Amino acid sequence: MKKLILSTAVAALAAGTAFAQDDSTVRLGTEGAYPPYNFLNDAGEVDGFERALGDELCTRAELTCEWVTNDWDSIIPNLVSGNYDVIIAGMSITDERDEVIDFSDPYTQPDPSAYVALSDGIDLENSVIAAQAGTIQASHVASMEGATLLEFATPDETIAAIKNGEADAALADKAFLEPIATSDAEVTFVGDDVLLGGGIGLGIRESDAELREQFNEAIQSMKDDGSLNTLIEEWLPGSATF
Amino acid sequence: MFGNCADPGALDGLAWLGCYLTTGKHMSLYGSLGTVLLLLAITAPTALLFGFGGATAARSHVAPLRWFGKTYIAIVRGVPDIAFFLFFVIALDQGFEYIRHHVLCPEWPDTVRQGNDFVVCAQAKLPLGNSPQWVHETYGFLLAVLTFAIVFGAFAGNVLFGAMRAVPRAQLETAEAYGMTRGQVTRRVLIPQMWVYALPGLSNLWMVLIKATPLLFLLGVEDIVYWSRELGGAKQPQFTDYPHPDWRMWYFGALLVFYLCFTKVSEIVMDRLMARLTLGQATAGGEAQRRAGA
């Protein structure tokens, strides 16, 4: 009996090792709550600009990819501890994040952020502004003198906060706010756009230089043949192309 | 699900609602209900087992075992749940991978900690990087069960420790006088009698456990609260066939009803169990039962 268990264990171990030597799957981590970049469609699958982009990049880099959703708050800790290999979640390239993880080349131009509110004529300098926690928008509001930052775990809750009067305005990527402002009569853009961040890139572990090279090549090839621009025009109308 | 759901924009009223409530996303919500119930069904007995082990160890005559039992109960009870769930699970996962790394690829040249990164060789990954998604999910679920069992086991251990001491000393002495060994006294007298003292504490813990299940999402398991928040958020027509404003109130309302019903049913079951266990016991409850019967 003992022998049987032992040999089964050895066989299982050997099988596991054999599997691991095949080309490993690259796991793509996203938030799934930030349309049009990434969201869950009616079928509950990841969809959006980054779904189309990620699938195309994986085809070009000849990688097998798998999509995983993770809370925005813990998206970087879970990358560095190896629960997935790439962050593809509308994450802007900033110096602070670059200290912890590495970024691929940007796949969007620096995208303007914008304010939305229920009415015009809000003194943005001295008001309560909602933003998603851990975003470049949240750090921007925190650096504004006079304005009070109200942080939420999901971008959707920042819109809910201006609707129920908790916040005077919300700051987020313009591409995220655009569909909301067009389909929701209550919500309008206010004030001027602000340019934050250095474009959006894939977040990759610092020790994964090879994977980063593969993705950089794939991004470059999509920039060269114009297919990246086609995707940007399809999903992020109004955003600058390459 | 229904044949006429292809163009939900043209539907209204109940037909629309029927299609809406049967989208793939809603199926995930219903599925996550199963996840939560499964978690409770596995965690409760496991935690009880951990608690029993902890309580027995804490009562042991062997000093190191006693220290272990008391330390386990004291530490886990003292650390906030959230800290435990955030820190412990990542540490546990990395601990497993670290051990596998040393066993499976001893010739690996690099260190495991590289700056912020935790890097083990591909064979040591748990689950393996190329495993299908369900393996990753099952692994996450099992980690969750283990963490819940450790946390609630410590509380259960404390309850059982107290319950064991509440069993009247005279009964144990009588058993000893009949020549039973220490083990026999424990098995035949102490354990059968302690439940009546343990049940109020344990039923309390069960209620807390039911309400603690939303902590699952901290562990990456998508539970009913996560799906309710995701489904309830406002949806724009560009991204869904079923646009709607912020409906979280309704989803969370439904959750409220679910949890209240669940705890109510639990209460009824616990009351019955209590009545059953009190039967013939030398407690105030047992005495009341005897008088009512007489």
C-alpha cells in the first residue's frame, strides 16, 4: 500500500514537472470594472479595449494567455508575488509604480483625465472630489490645495458618490467618463481636462525582462502596422493615436 | 437562456427581467452562492476539528503541546481578521512555493526574493502556471478554507476549552472511581457532556462565520457580495445589452434578506439541537425539561 502511494506521488510529481517544461501560460491580470478599457460583459467574461489588445499581443508574441480578474487595490502585490504575470488594467505609467514593477512601452498616448459633476459652475479648487483609490487621479486631487479627496475602491462608486451628493465632482480617465456623460443626462463634464501620467502600459515584474521584451516587440509591431490605432479608434474614440 | 433574449432592447417588463436575470454574469452570481455555501459546509467541521485539537492540546499534560495549544488560541484570537486574511494567505502560499522550490529545483541559481519580486522556478509554482483556471480557483478556495478554519478554529478552541472545564468535576471523578483510564474518562464522559456547554458559544461562532464570508474576495474568490457589487453598478448602453442605473440597493437588499433568512434558519436548528443536548443534563435547562416532562 505504502509503495503504491509512494509511486503515485512520484508519478504525479514527474507529470507535474513534465507539464511545467511545456511553454507556460502567461496569466493576464485585469480589474474588469473600467469600461471601455476592461469590463465584464453580460456573459461575465473580460471584454473591452484591453481584451482585444491583450489577445492580439499574445497572438503576435506567440504566447498562450489566460485572463484573471483581481481587485484594483491588490493588483500590484499579487503581481509581484506571482499570482499572475502581467497587469493589463488601464494602468498609467508613473515613477512611483515604476519603482515597484516594470512597465512595457505605452500602448496609449497620455490620455486626458476629466472632471464630471451634476451641474456646471463648481469651484473645483475648493470642493470634494471623488477618485478611485490608488490611481493617478487620486494622487492629483491629493496634491490640489483646497480640494478634498474622497477615495473609492471601484471607479463606478465615484460616479455614485456625485449622484448621491457625497462628492461635488469626480476625476477619472476621460475615456471612462465619456460613455457615462453621453448616456446619463444628469452627469456633465466640468472644468478643463488635466493631463496626467505617461500613457498606459503593461505592468510586468522587474525580474521578468524577457517577457517584457516579447510584449514590447508585439506592441511595436502593432504600432507599425496601424492595428493599434484601429483598436484605439474603435474603443477609445477621442483619444490620441500613435 | 430563453430563445427571445437575442434583442433585449425590444423587450420590456417581465420578459426583460427574465432575460436580465439569466445572463452569464447572473449565473456567476448564483454560482458564487454555491461557493459560499460550500465554503461554510467545509469550513465549519474543519474549524471544529482545529478547535478540538487546540482545546485538547491546551489541556494536555505534556508542556510543549500545552504551550502550542495556548499560543495558537491566543495569537489567532488577538490578530485582526483583515490583517490575518491579507497577510497570512500570501505568506502561506509563498511558504508552500518556497518549500516546493527547494525540493523540486535545488540547482536554481537565482535567489527567491529579487527586490520586490517573489520568484520560484516554474515547476514549483502552485498551481503550475499552465494549469487551467479552475485549478487556480480551486487552489484559492482551499487556501480560503484553510485560513477560515485556522481563524475560527482558534475561537472554537477557546469555547471548547471552557466547555471541557465546565463539565462537573464530580462526574469525572465518578468515572475514575469505576477504574476508567484518563482517555476513557475523556472519551466516554467528558466529550459527550461538554457539548451542552459549548453550543451557545459555537452557535455564536457559526453566525459570525456566515457573516464573514465576504472576506472571501480578499482572497481572490469571487463571492456573492463581489458579484452583487459588480452587477449592481450603473451600466452604460455601450457595454451591455441591459443598461441600467445604479441598482446596488436592490442587490444588497436581496443579500440582506438572504443573510437574515440564513441566520434565522440557523437559529432554529441550533435551538432544536440545544433542546436535544440538554436532555437529562445536570444544568438549569435540563432541570427545566425534566420538570416540564414530569
